[in-house]
Amino acid sequence: MPSTLRKPRTTWTPYTRPVRTDQPRLRVRSAVPPSSSSAPADSQSAGSPDELRQQLVDRLIADGRIRTPAVEAAFRRVPRHAFAPEVELTSAYADDVVARRFDAAGRATSSVSAPWLMAEMLEAARLRRGASVLEIGSGGNNAALVAEIVGEDGSVTTLDIDPAVTTRARSFLNTTGYSHVHVVTADGEHIPRELVPGGGFDAVIVTVESWDLPWIDLIAEGGRLVVPLRIHGFVWAIGFTKHNGLLEGDEPWTMCGFVPMQGAGAHQAPLIPIRGEEVRVQFEDGNPISTEGLDAAFDNPKHEVRTGVTVRSQEPFDNLQLWLAITLPGFVRLSVDPDLDTKVLSPTPPPHWPALAIIHKGSLARLAWLKITDDGEAGGEPTWELVVHGYGPASEHVAKLVAEQVRRWDRDHRTAGYPRIRATPATAAERRASTDIHLDKKHVRLDFAWSTTGTDTACGTTQ
């Protein structure tokens, strides 16, 4: 299911790919499923399940993933290997995902989440003894951890749309002593009302990638939602608290990757081909704009704008991706079919990480990179300058638009982390008037407020 900013692993597909050295690497730990950077089972020291579990917990504490006694106690008690019997003990207790089911294309549809991300999300949920908790996306392991934290006076419901997944989860929970966990087969977009306690759940934890937030009405006032939320094609695990019918984000964002939501909540933006099928663009959010004229945009040499903004090879810059995605009109993700690649885009975007780009009146600009120092310099890591390549009749103009936002991010937001985020129900009689950046989903409007040197700023609007 998950991923973040630690080791450079693939995120968006289940296929293993070699690590490239011709581009800066966003530090994302894989969640769907393990990639070639995962240590093989026989490279880790063997031991009993209990020994391996305690070693894993010690690592999670040392890494700052587990931060409270309740989460620590749950991880030390729940037998993770019992929920992943198809793999060796050392793989079950590795700090990585265990993929279990795949679709016809080979994409993972069910997995046991990586321990580091399970810990982060449980900490973000701020669970207490006696709480009522709904988990959307079942597997059993996380539900057992939740059951340990909320105790006998609490209640845990875990739900999945796939009956094979819930049958398996129910079996594992029964055999490990957690038969009191309520396992339900249903669509996560439409939670049966009879499952919702009076006043709502104290916490909802979503363990599948979600494009939208249809669960506000299920959550008690003051309750928590922790969800891997997809914004313009990127996914962050975000913690929210419900206040006055709204969701207020109040936890650090964790970049990650999960198996996608199925059923009514599934969202897959279409790939729009350019230059035959070689280049493809994808509008993940907002209103798609015309791609007319883009076939010819690549016929002339690109216009390059250097931003002067540099990043180190292992330096995370995903808040730049978010900044560009929600501030630039016409934002798209840009990919190239490797079988048809004529190097019209150089450097070519990696298959698992499409480029960031904008489209404007038959022209296109994409974010790229230029290596300016080699290994051994800058503290042992290569350094890259972020550059913008423009194509088409307005290539210079669109490239400058993107470059200016890159420089603004570097100047005002690079060290400020992530914006404050608020989710307002789309059915609200009056949406909050705001000059903040906002993004409309089906069920909610997302408002973003960025901080510059400690001061919240309104930055514009994107539709």
C-alpha cells in the first residue's frame, strides 16, 4: 500500500526498475509493492517471530516513526507475520510492503502496508482507549494494531470492497485473537449507515489511495481522519480534525503511495496522446484544457530557462511539486511511451514519475533538471539545477511562467514545509469565501494556505 521520503524507490507501479543516475531522485519509499532496493530475505539476520518483531519496533522508534507508548505497545504485540503467511519471516518483518493481490495488468490491489507508514498514520490518528474507529481498506494487520490501541472498550470496523480481502482479513483476525474486530464487505465510497455509531466515528483511517473525501459526515465532531489523499497525481498521507463540520489538516504531510481506491470512489484520469502515442498528458484535477496544436509544438527546438534553484540528489522537494500543481493553470503530468521514445523530451521523464508541465494555447512547458556538480562534491551528492523547457509558439512565455513559480517556491516556501489544508463539504450552503488556493473535488473543496517565514499567505486560486 504505502511510501515516503527516505530511500529512492518506485512508487506508482508494481514493476521493478533500475535506479537512474541521470536525474535528481525524489526520495520516496515504495509501498506498492517492494522494489529492487528492498533487502532480500536471506540478507537479514534470521530469528524467531518475536525477536524479529521487537527488532522492527526498535528500528521504528529509532527512526522516529513510533512516538507514543500506545503505538509502540501495539506493534510489539501484534504478530505481523500472521497477516502475511505467503512470505518468509524476515520479509514479513522488513520495513517494507508485502503485496498480496494483483489486477490483470499486474498492479497491486491489496497489500500489507509498510510498517513505517502504518506507524506514521496511527500516530497521526491520535487514537485513545475506548474510541470507535473505521478502517477503509482491509488486510487485518492494521485493524489488529488499532484494536490494541483502543482496547476492549473501543470498537474497530475494517471495510473493503473485495470479498476475497475481507474473507482473508476475517480469518487472520480470528486466528490471532482479534475476532471482536468487525469485518465488512462494502464500497468505501458509500459506508452503510448502520455501521456508523451515534455521533459518528472517533477516527476514520483510510488505507487506500483516495482522490476525494466523502467521509466528513461519518466523523464525530473533534474526530480524526487520516487519509492518503491524491492531489494532482501526487499522494500524501494527511491527518485532519473535524471542527464545525469542516476538516482541518493539522499533521505533517507524508508523501506516499497506496493501492488505488476501487468502486464508486475510483478515479483514473485519462491519458491524452500527443505526437501519435509517444507523449501523453494527464489532467488529474481541475478542468482539462485543449491540447490542440501540441502535436506541432515539439517540431522546433525547445526554449530553456534556467531557474538558478538547485537541489541535491537525495533532497526531497515534493512540496515544490504541490506548489506548482496548485498554482499553475493548465497543470498536467507529462509522460513518454518508452517504446515510442524519439527523445523529443530530453531528459526523458522516468516511467514511474511523470514530469510536471503546463499547457497554454498550443504551447507546453515542463520542469526538467541539469546536473551542475558530480558525486564527491556538495557533501558527496550530485547537485542539480531545476530548469524549464518550453515548446511551441509561446515557448518562452510558458517556460518563464513555470520558472517564476519555481523561484517563488525557493524564496518563500521551500523551508516552510506544507500548506495548511481545509476540506469543506461541497454541499455546504456557503463555501468559505477565500483568496487562498483552492481545488474542487466531487465531495469537498480543498483550501490551501501557505506560510512564508511563519506568516500565512493567500496565493491565488486554481480551478
